[in-house]
Amino acid sequence: MTSNYTVTVLGLGAMGLPMATRLASQLTVHGFDIAEPRLELAREAGIATFTTAREAAKGADAVLLAVRNGEQLNDVLFGENGVASVLEPGAVVILGSTVGTDAIPATVAKLAEYGVDLVDAPLSGGPKRAGEGDLLIVVGASPEAREKAAPALDLLASTLTVVGDNPGDGQALKTVNQLLCGVHIAAAAEALALADALGLDQAKTLAALEAGAAGSFMLSNRGPRILEAYDEEGAEVLSRLDIFVKDMGIVGKATRAAGLAAPVAAAAEQLYLLGQAQGLAAADDSAVIKVVAPAKRTK
């Protein structure tokens, strides 16, 4: 057990808490969240909790962030109660979120003033895999920063891909990843909506598709939840629909900046935007099928 290595996890939500719990199996973990129920769950998991992010971050070797966008990243690190100023020189900030490349250069420059490195490490895999250390993590950071973050990253990742030596490289690859994921979920929803419209049993259709050339990780992962979208409670929320509103927006901005046409990604983005407009923002992203087909035809 590497108990002398301390990781602070800021945000103990659906992904943060299982990651913190996984890290606490071998490391010293400090946690903070604005919601007291999440702090209680963290304490039950053996995680030391604090009343402020700054208190939680003091003395940490690494701070793991799960933020929504570049604005939140800047606020958490450099805002009125930002943690950057309490970090010791030589610490690292591990950015596990997808925020796009735009916010990275300024973040790197500001952290450097405190002698702190940014490890750009967007991750994916969902809460269950986070708790099992089975995440896909793509990393952009200097070799020295990667070495400092290794005790945490190695516990969380089953697949860790070093994209490059510069923060921003991870965000770039994750943007490509999210293009495919967003398109695949939308395509899976359209396909299963068509199966229903043709009078086919959706569950049998899904099983047949998974076994053939049309199969994909997203089809297998989201397919069962797509079939639950019309239930009264809907599918369990493991990935909110509005996350793909954000991520496909990042994809669109990146493709336009590169002068690249991306009509399929743009079409998928519109489906998520329509879902958000229809009140599905907080629903699981599998609910995008209800944008294509508001009601299920076969019972």
C-alpha cells in the first residue's frame, strides 16, 4: 500500500466517488464535494473528507479533477476558493474531464507559477468500471508529470494510452473519441427505433446486431439502456444526455477550427440538442431514442 502518496479527489459524484474508493484501496485519499450525502458515502468508504476544496488539497501529491468545462476548471483552480495556491511545488493536477483543448494552455501557464504540472488525462468507462480500475485513460503530459501521476492513474486505468508529452494532446484524442461515441449512440438509437417501427422485437434485434458486423461497444453498452428508455423511470442515469450536448459541441468547434467537414457528427449533435430542449438533459443519454421516436410502437 502506497499510503504516503496522497490524492485529493474534488467532486464525489457518479464518477468521482468510485474513483476515490478505488484509489483509497492503496493510497491516502482526501475528498471534497458540495453535497453532504456524497461526503457521508465517501466517509463510509474510508475516504478522509473536508469542508472545503482548499483544505482537502493541502499537502496532496496529486489532485484529481472532474469538472464540466473550461470555466469550471479555471474556477476550481484559480477562482476565489481555488486550490492551486495551496498546492506544494512538485504536485500535479490530473484533469480527468473532457473540456476541449482551448482551456489547456492558460491552465498550464498559471499552474506553472505555483510549480505544479497539469496531467491532461481525460477518462471514460462509467462508474462501475471506475470502481474496478477498468477505465480508458488517454494522457498528454511531460514524462516527469506522468511519473508523478502514475500511482493514481495506474490504479484507475486498465488501458492507459500516452498520446504525447504536451497537455492538450489527451483532450485532442478524447475529442476524436467523443465524435465516435456520440455518433454511435445516436446511430444505435435510430437503428432500434427502426426495428420497432418495422414490428421487430427490439431485444432480439439488439442481440442479432451485436453478433454481426454492425456490433460496436456503444451498441452493446447503450443498447439495453435504449430499450429501457420508454419505461416509466427510464434507464438508470449512468451518462447524462447533456454531457453529449457538451462533448459534441467540443467536437463541432474542433472540426470547424480545423476546416474539416463533419456532417455526421453535426447531425448527431442536433439530436442531443433536441433531447435537451425536450427536457431530457438529465436523463441517460440512451433517451436520445425518444427524440427519434417519441413513443414505442410495439408493446
